[in-house]
Amino acid sequence: MALQALQSSGVAFRKILSHFPEELSLAFAYGSGVYRQAGPSSDQKNAMLDFVFTVDDPVAWHSKNLKKNWNHYSFLKVLGPRFITTVQNNYGAGVYYNPLIMCDGRLIKYGIISTSVLIEDLLNWNNLYIAGRLQKPVKIVAMNENVTLRSALDKNLKSAVTAAFLMLPESFSEEDLFIEIARLSYSGDFRMVVGEDKAKVLNIVKPNIAHFRELYGSILQENPQVVYKIQQGSLEIDKSPEGQFTQLMTLPKTLQQQINHIMDPPGKNRDVEETLLQVAHDPDCGDVVRLGLSAIVRPSSMRQSTKGIFTAAVRFLVVLGVVPLFSLQLIHRLTRARFIHSTVDDFPGCFQFGAISKSPALHVLVPVFE
């Protein structure tokens, strides 16, 4: 299994995991705190550590975690583990985040997702939220012997390769491929329009080519539709209509349905296979696939970010200093922010407004985003 190659034996991650209930089918760490990124997120030492915990029984897990870590939760904790699980499963992208937690001297954020919800996303790309995280290098901290989950993790990686192929030319480099794969889960994400570093994908891929190669190398070598010249770091794929139709037919179900919805004229009611055959012959096949991805990612990212308002403990405090004027762009960003009262230098791993004075004595509102 390709993901196995990136398993972490890091003591630091296991120590953090020991603070939580043990019943995890999968636990992984991701983001700039785990793998070095270029640009503004390059400070690994002080970056927030991001985790996702996959659990078979979210109600039981939240019940135990509330007893161990009551202060991690927002006001929703008073409504109990069943309500928290309902919010987790039925709103947003099926994941419940507790951000801005101090654990073993590190600032962490952790999300909880049901094993069954994750498997559905990995196989069908219902949201491409956590499935998208798992298309990039991650550090697996714990994993049980769930054969279905392991198979779904592999399928997600193969689907990522196939979708990227459809949006690339006949010949391209490894870096081109990995950039396209890393971009999949950002297609249509409103955060890439409002606030996120526009070079985010490049900053993820460029310092981590070796990790991407480790994740996808065996899949590329075994794929009959690609010529993978490892030494040169170059690839060639079959861009014939027949080749593209084969690729389109192996895409996750939700993406196929979105493509069908985009291409099917009113009143035609064609089946998905007929539509995909048409798209395979279309010179703009890659653009259609990208539109289909956007139709999945945009609503799920909006819903998940809005849910973050309620699943994060909001603390609006300003003691000293002057609150900077909020631009229209910033108001949009509030849908996914929570604020902490701090001096500028207290949380160097968090986003800070560039307009704020760099004086460490100034007390400010520091927004932290999911």
C-alpha cells in the first residue's frame, strides 16, 4: 500500500495521541507542521500541528474525549456527544474540528471523522475534504487492520492520478503531475479566492517532490496507460478519445455525476456513460473535469468553513491597542476564523494581519482558520 511508506514512528506524534481516547481506526498528521512548505508556512518549528482522527463510533469517542478533554470543545459540548456527532456527520464535510489546543507544548488542531464517512469520501469523492488531504503526503500515526479502509485509501490515490491525467497534456514532468494532484481538492475552494496564499499548491509540492514520489511511484509504474521515465522524471499518457474514456469511466462516482450534470442538456436525460463518451472526444475534456471538481469542492468547503464558527470556541477580546479596520475581504474570511487575544509574538505559527504592528507588547486579535 502506497500510504504505508509514509508511516511515522515519531515519538512526538505518539505522545500527542496518548492524550486522546485510543479507539482510532486511522490517525494522521498533515500540513506545514509535518512537511516543510515554501513561502509563509516555512517555519515548521512553530507551525500548528494538524491531525485527523478517524473513529468507528463517533458518539462513544466524543463521550470519552469530553471526559478527558472537556475544554477542547466549543459551547456545543453542553449538548452532549450525540449532538456533536450529529453536527459532525450531517453538516459540512463530515468532520468536526477542535482548533487551537495546547498539547505537549505544541499548538494543535484535530478533526474527528467517522470511518464510514471517510471511506465514502475516499471512494466516491462526496466532499473531497479529508480525501483531498490524503492525496498529499501525510504522517500516519496510527492505523488498525480495517481492510476496507486501506483499500479505499489506495483507491483515492489512484483516482487522484486519473483525474490529474485528464487535465494534463500528453507529456509532462513529475512536478507537473504532483501539482495537478495537490490542486484537486482546492478546485473551486472559496478560500483560494478569499485569503489563502495563491502560491499555496506550489509551496506544498516543490519542497516535497520526494514525498509525492514515494506516495505515487508504485501506482504510476503499475498504470498501463502511462510511460513513466523515473530517471528523467517525465511521463507520457494516452490522450486518445479511447484512452480518456477509459480514464473517465474509472473516476469516482460523484465526479462522474457532476460531469454528467454539467454536460447533459435540459430534457436529454442521458446516462453517465453516454456523457463521458462525449467528453472523451471533447478537446476541452480537462476543463470539464475541472468544473466537475469545483462543483464538489466549492459547496463542501463553504459548509465546512461555516460550521467552524460553531465548532470553535469564539473568544473576542481586545485589551490594549487599536483594532485594525476590517476590509471587505476580511469580513468574508470571518466565516472560517476564530480569534484569540494575544500579543503578536505569542503564536508565530498562526496567521497574523500584516497591518498589525510588529511590537510584541501590542495586544491584538489573532485569527486562526480551519
